Amino acid sequence: MKREVPTWVAVLIIVAVLAIAGFWLYRSTARSSSDVVVEQTFGSESDPYGKQGTPTATPRAGTGASSP
């Protein structure tokens, strides 16, 4: 014998799902004042690994892309 779900149960489930989704969305977009934002710095394309404590060498003559 098939049992039907009462309307108030269906409404309660829908309200609960919407409340959980709204709470999750609010928590994911809210920012605390204690959140630390790290400044992102972009390196040079000629120095992809960044400055790692080694002095940069000056390019020698004849070693560029047009060298033989």
C-alpha cells in the first residue's frame, strides 16, 4: 500500500534545504576581519624562479637568441 507524504513534511524539507544552502552561501562569502590577505607579487618572465639570493649575472655578448 502506497503512503503519501503530507504536504507539511514536503514544505519542511524544502525550507530546510534552502536554509542550509543560504547559510552555506553566507558563510562562504562572508570575510572575517582576522583573515590575512597575502599580497601577490609577480616576478619577471626572465627570472621565473624569483630572486633566490643569487646575484643576477649580466648577459655575455653573443649568447642571446641571435647568436650562432
